[in-house]
Amino acid sequence: MTSPDIGANGVPDLPEYAPVPPIAKGPALNEHGYHVRQVERNLYAVTDNVYMSAFLTTPEGVVIFDAPPNIGHNIRRAVDEITGANGLTNQVTHLVYSHHHADHQGASSLFGGDVVRIGHEETRRLLLRDDDPTRPAPDVTFADQYTLEVGGERVELAWHGPNHSPDNIYIHFPDHDTLMFIDVVNAGWVPIYNVNLSEDVQGYIAAPDTALSYPWTHFICGHLGRLATRDDVAVHQQYIADIEASSREALASVDPTPFYMRYGENAWVWRDGTARPWAAYRLT
């Protein structure tokens, strides 16, 4: 591997790449640094082109879906903006957690203690463990499925197994033609390192199939500035499949011998050179 040439200013001369297309940059932000868009009817998405949240306005109150700290106060501004324009109450009555991670829930505490917080039972366990005052544990939990009904609106929550995190759920708005599923597909972009920092890679790889099994046109993916489409999910699947195929091809030529077996007798190897699979668990 050759090193890049060093330019006159001491900075390496790197290859030129095509500029990021405008569609990938997200919408223009307002003076407060956010953009709110109508997804379908009374369902809205809020973004700073890095994180995305959603909220549902109803005659009985507002339901927020995720509260990333990047846009915490701007979620409040967006709610006030939309409800004020439509003559609806701006009182936030419910907050749904997609999963427990702080980068998506760290502004939850901004909405006070009277809000009903809803999430998977594992989300509650993890947040009680973390004891983070910015992320109060959900009051209402479920194991597999839960239907939230507020102000004549219906939202279906479901857990289909671990993926990005052990508690990441699918949030389906059947009357709004929308699915919200966080930290798996990045609309128009590839995943960041370690497949979006996912804890269960096999679950992560399988999750888009589950997402596509729902009926929807709009997809709220939690990051970046635009909604995803079914084509975005299909492109994501192909990208991951290509990585998986090339990895299998590369691994076919790799010596499968555990590296520690190449260095003679040690705590993980018997005298005859075979592995001791239990050795890593020895305490004495």
C-alpha cells in the first residue's frame, strides 16, 4: 500500500470524489436549526439533518416518537408551530421510545413527568439500569405488540427480535401509510461503521425484510434529513448483501486456525496443539 503524496501545505493529496448530491443533504433549516414536514395528515417529522423525530397531533394531545438531544428543544418548537397553526392543543401527553439509546431519547426529560412514556419491556430494564435522569424509564411496556390509541388515532408498536439494539421496535402508523424504524436504514446513505453500531448483526441484516413486510410509503429512519422509500430499503439490502458476499469470498482464503494455536503451549492450547474451548472461563 502506498502513502498519499504530501502537498505543498503539508496536507496529503487525497483522491477527488463526486460532491454530495443536494438530495442527500436534507432540507433547508429554519433560523432555529430545524425543519418540520408533514408526513401524512397529522403526522409530522422534525429534523436537523442529522437526527429525526416524529410527532402526532390529536384533539386530546400530542404524541412524540423519540426525543434526540440534538433537537430536543426544537421538537417543542415544532409542536408549538404546528398545533398553533391548526388550532390544536400543544400538550404532549405521550412519548414513545423506539429504543433506549441516549442519542435518540436524551431529551425525554424536557417534556416533564406527566407524560406517559411507552417502550419495550427491555427498554425499561435498560433505562432503570442506566439511571439516566434525561431518559426516564417508560411507564407502559410491552413484550411483543402494543396498540396506542390517542385522540382517535392508532399506532401499532411491535418487537420482532434484537437488531440494532436488543429493544429496537417497529412503529407503524397504519392510517398514515408510515413506518418508523430507527438506526437500521439510513435514507440515501450507507450505514456508519459496524453497521450503525448494531449489537446484533444478524438481526440487523434481517430487519429490513421485516420492515418491508409492513404496508407503508413513508419511512422514518431516525437519521438524516429526508424520509426513506421502499427503494431506499431495497438498495440498503443490496449493499449489505454485497458486503456479506465479498466477506465470505475473502474469508474463504483465510487460515481458520485460531491465532493462539500458532504459538505453542499456552492457556488456550493443550500440549498436543488442540484448542481448549473452556480455557477462557478459568478463574484460577
